Amino acid sequence: MDRMPIPDSVCEPRWRRRRSYKKRAAKRGEVVRNTAVLQVTLAVAALAASGCIALRPYADVAAALPAEQLVEVDGRRVHVEIGGDGSPLLLLHGFGGSTFSWRRVSEGLAGLRRVVAIDLNGFGWTERPHDPEAYTLAGQERLVLGVADRLGLPRFDLAGHSYGGGLALFLAARHPERVRSLILVDAAMPAYGTLRRSELFANRAVARFWAKSFALTRRRVRSGLRESYADDAKVDAGLVRAYLERLRVEGAGDAFYGLSRPTGAAPDQVDLAAIRQPTLLVWGGADALIAAAVGRKSAGVIPSAQFVEIPGCGHIPMEECPEAFLAAVEPFLASRN
């Protein structure tokens, strides 16, 4: 039997190993100190910049909404938009989106289903929780199932866009008894929610600073929408304003922290081959964020999947190409009646 090789460091004299250890320890300490200095500096800057972007008080948001659009889940108000009759179809928006993202197709979908569009934790007109766990996939799952329970929906069809598509897959895998079928729209995988997190936002004050100074600026939202649309001309001031006002809500800093802080958890994974629900994947052919080839490949793994590509459309087809989106989705839903 071969012996395990002895590392060179073990063969060094003790005095040299001690010196080497001290150097490494000093280097680690320097990194920790530099990180701490950076966090404190950004935290101070956060306090100085706290008034740069005004956040709308949630009490004002809730007062302006029809009572039927607010559902209480775990003591908090969740915004929903409901229309149509028949079997329920829940709509989950993407990262940075809201029920607003479905506005151009909700009426058409309501002709086939009882449509329930939900604002997830951290987005739209839903009350922002302070607890960062609410912004994990498991926390979003509790919100969605909580809404379904409050509305008396034991089973439902589920449509998810981008980040919401990853959440839809997560729900379908963990609760097959509740999810009848899936519509995945330019969907990210469930791991995206973890992979997008960063050590930079391990400090709540730093995350709040970044949200108010960068993430919630008009320039950043406009840039994100232009990346998501194939036709930049469709990203006008009104669209940017509508997205911004649904993000600039009291608690936005806590939401950004909850969505961006490192958790130390392994990325959430779903075995696509184990998804048993009938599934439709709808993809913008010109999606620059998640290529249509990714959707086509996923459709080849999910056992009961169909794939429809919308040529010349970007990452948000229900907004940019609503007629083509409905043409792709309506036959699938009609076949599930």
C-alpha cells in the first residue's frame, strides 16, 4: 500500500512554519480588516445618502388599493390581482417585476382561467417583511401557498417568468399534489436565487445603501429593461416609471438585503426529469439574458414538455409580444380544461 505523501510544509523547521503561519494569519487579518473598513465606509455612506431616493410609505400603498387586492398571509398584506372564472392559474413575475408585468395578457388569460397574479416578497405592492428568510425560495413558496390557501385553491396551474419560473419549478417539484401544470416563460433555474447573492451584501446597512444608491435608480431600471427587451424603443419613460414606483416602496432596503445577502446554503436544485406535470415552455427567440437554446434543452429533459419560441422577442414576451404569447399559451390551457 502506498504511503500518503508528506506535504513540504511539514518538513520545514518549526521556526519557519511558525513564521509562515504568522504571515498567513496576518494576511487573513488584513483581508478581514479591509472588508470591515469597506462595510463601515459604505454603511456611513448609506446614512449620508438615505434621503437620495424617497420610498413610498406602505400605509399609503395599501390605502390606495382596492380591499380585494390585499390578502393577509403570516400577518402581512400580499397584493394580488384576480380575474376570470374556472380553474385557477397563478402568475409569478420575474426578478424586479410585479403583477404589472402580466397586464397585457391577463385579460386574455382570464378568458380561460381564474387568474391570480401575485406580487412576491420584495416586489410590487406586497408589504416588505423585515425577516431575510422571507426572501429565500422557501420564503417565497410560503407566500404563494399562503395566498392559495387563503383563496381556497387546493390545486392550480402555475405560470412563472424568469425568477418566478424557477420558483414555479421549485413548487412543482416539492408540491406535485397542488400544481396541475406549468407554464415556464424564459425561466431561470431555481439555483438562480442563490447564485445571484453576494458577500458584498452580507451587511444590512450596505445592502440598503446599494439599493437606494444604485439598484433603485431610474438609470439602472431603464438599463435592465433594455436588456430584457429586443426592441429598445418600447422601453419608454412610462414603462420605467411604472417599474420604479413598484420597487420604491417602504422596506425596499430590507428586501434587497434579503434577496442579495449570502445565506451559506447550497443552491436550490430541481431534477427536471422528475417533473411530471404537463409543461409548456415559452421563450423569446431574441432573449439576451437566458438564450432560447436553454429553454429548448430544458424542454428535452422534462418528460411532458412542449417548447414554443417567439421570434424577435426578448426576455419578457408577455409584455413585449403579448399577442404571440397568448397564441402560444391559450391552446395549452384549453387542452387542460
